[in-house]
Amino acid sequence: MGESSQANSDPDPTLPSGPESTRIDRWLWAVRLTKTRAEAAQACRGGHVRLNDRTAKPAAPVRAGDTIRIRLHGREHIVEVTHVLEKRVGAPIARRCYVDHTPAPTSQPAAPLPKRERGAGRPTKRERRQMDRFRGSRPI
């Protein structure tokens, strides 16, 4: 029994053993980058997923060492596949199946928009000009 576990070339014995390759939509769902497999397939069909710098279809094969770029919810994620999974696993195990190379967001969150008090009536001419200047829709 001890020899069979040493013969396994899997670097992390706590990860479930998986196939050599699997579909990209299945892998994205299994490592919890998308909530559903249908969402992963739709992202592929929409051109939001790139496998090794090529647009990927949902059935494109994923292998260990591949680089995946996926645009989800307005943000691009860059991950390197370290372990191939076909079935969904818990979040701690899923995180160990890829290396995240996503750059940190550079822009700061937008400042909250100023609000007028409800029931304050129509804005005065001065207030309207200030709002137009703030929106950038009118020259000074």
C-alpha cells in the first residue's frame, strides 16, 4: 500500500486525484471561479475566457500548467492551473488547484455621489449649475 502512494506523482496528496485534462467550463465551475457550469459555458461562448492566450470554447481541454484569463463581473482574473478537477470541491481545496496571478485593483473606489434631500423641491439655478459641472455635461 505504501508504494502505491509514493508512485503517485501528484504533488499534494490531500487533493483528489483527477484526470489529465477536462473541459474548461467544468474546471471553472469545479474550482469555484463561477457559480454554475452554465455561467462558465456562457462566459466561454461570450469570448470572456482565454486559454493560453486563445479564445476558449466551453469544451476546450484544460491541463495542468495552462493559463486561463476570465472576465467575471467586470474584473479580469488570471489563473494558472496546477491541478485538474472534474467535480466541485470545497473552497479550501479548490484554491489549491490554481495559482492566482490576478493583479491587484489599481483604481480606488469611487466617491459616493452627493444626494439632494427628498422633498427639497426643484433645484435652484445655482444648484443646477453645480450639478451640471459635477456631471461634466455643461461648461463653466
